[in-house]
Amino acid sequence: MKLWGKIRKDDHTVSDEVVAVHAKHAYEVGDWTEPMTELCRKLNLSRPVILKKHVRDLEQFSRAVFSPADFMEPVDFDRFEVELF
């Protein structure tokens, strides 16, 4: 399975990256810290706060959206979208 992260601003993709996740299904991951940290490192981005809502969205819909409020540092984009495929 792979994790695709997209930085979106004004409804345009500014940057995107893909990282491998060593699991076949989202519910098998358990801790999303490592794959999210690797994805954010590739995007030169601080890792957002991962809430239960984000984990639930990844498990149920294979997609989660992070807003600028989910980051501890100020960011210059509208949203950070993460999808599993």
C-alpha cells in the first residue's frame, strides 16, 4: 500500500509525494507517525497533529484532509490531503 500526500492551495496541487506503507490495509498500520513523518519530510513540511478523526478517515475512506490548524507551525497552503492506494 502507498500513501500519497498533496499540498493544495487555491484548489491547485502545489506539491505531492508518495511513500510506501508496509501494510496491506489501513487498519493494520496501528501507528501512522512513521509513514506521515516520512511523507512530510519528503514534502519539506512539519508533521501535522494526527487525530482519531484522521485515522478513522484513512481506515474508512482511504483519505484524510488536514487543515492549517492541524499543524503546530504556520503553513502557506489551504489543506494537506493524504490518500491510500
